[in-house]
Amino acid sequence: MNKRALVVGGAVVAALLVALIVRSLLGGGTPKVEAAIPQPRVVTKEVLVAGSDLQPGTPLNVNSVRWQAWPSSAVDGSFITQDETPSLAEAVQGTVVRAPMVAGEPVTNTKIVHADSAGFMAATLAPGMRAISVAITTETGAGGFILPNDRVDVLLTQQNEGSQHSFRTRTVLSDVRVLAVDQTYKEDKDQKVVLAKTATLELTPAEAMTVQRAQASGTISLSLRPLVEGNARATADRQNTQADSDVTVIRYGHGDHKE
């Protein structure tokens, strides 16, 4: 009996050994453990991007842009980074969009223009409009109180034919936007007086020619409009006002009657 048991036990052990050998040959057993290679960490920089779609001529402000992490390897030299300009307000101060940008697109130095740059005026013009400058004085420019983004009426004063002291004034354009005013400051009796030489107006091409003809035929004056009226009429609906007014100038007790 013992002999038979030993034979059976030996057969079982041999079978187990054969099974282990076959399993190892077929790839079984404990799987081989390989060390995981860590992925390299992506280094980023905070760059200025558009917060929404931006069109040319749009002034930038803190609400229209934001900082966003960007791979350092993809940061171009024209990008505006937080490392160079930590303040968001400082990054957009006095800037206007020069080329269209979509939301999330980096704001680059080639797509914006600063107020002190040569292209600033062109960037602030509305599509289809033109900028033209007219010569003014303190007397013809509302006493020096006209400032950029004010709206004015353009008046033309001419001398009546055959009358040395009679003049006619009419409004040639109304509700015109002032783009810029060439002004200096001069101390006069402890008060700052604005002395303007030119005012740059935003006009349609046809209006620009009207103003040029007016400058050549008489004296141009600007009449300041109240802020409460805002942009009373759209540029496309703006019409010339042909309101004429005759004025007789009396000098040394003599004058001409109105014609």
C-alpha cells in the first residue's frame, strides 16, 4: 500500500513540474514589472489673449483681454507676457486693435497699436471713414473746450459779394466726431488755457471733400454739441444742413443792410 502511494505521489509531483514548465514556456507566471517613465512637465508662460472676438478700431480694456497659460516653447517674441508686463491695465493702456482677433488668440504687438504710434489714427477710424484736419483757433474752436471724441457741427462763414461788412454763416456738416485736437497748454493769469491749432475730424469721403471746399472758400468754425445728445444720427444718415444766416458788421457807425 505504501509503495503504491509513493508511486501515485511521485506521479502527481511530476505532473505539477510538467505543468509549471509548460506554463513558463507559454508566457505564464508572474508578469514582468517595468518602471514607468515620467512624462516631461510642460513649462508655460502667462500670455495676453483676446477675451472675445475683436475687430479693428476697438480700444482694448481689462474686460476685453485676459491672461492665459501658453507653452513657453510656442511663445513668440511679439507676444505680450505677464513676466514683462504684470499689470493687465498697463498692458492695454492706450491701445487699439489693428487686425481682427478671435477669442483666445494671443494679443501680439503686430495686431495692436499704441496711442503714440503712427498707425493709431488709422486704427481708430470707423470702416469707410476718413480723417481730415481743419485749422482752428480758440475763437473758432469753442474757446478751446473741444476734445477728442466730442461731436461738433462744422460752420462756414463767408463774406457776401459786394458788401464789405456783411457775412453769411451756414452749417455744412452736423454731428461730426472729433478724432484728435492738436493742443498745447499755456499759463495765463494762473489758469490753463487750451490753445488749439488743428482739429482732426472723422468724415465720409464725400464729407471730406465738402470740408476741403469750405476751407478754401471761407472761415471754418466748430460748434460743440452737448454730450446728452450723443450720436444723434448714424454716419450714413448724416445730412448737410443748409441753414444760412446773414450777419451785418457795424464799424464806426456805418454798416451794410442784410441782403
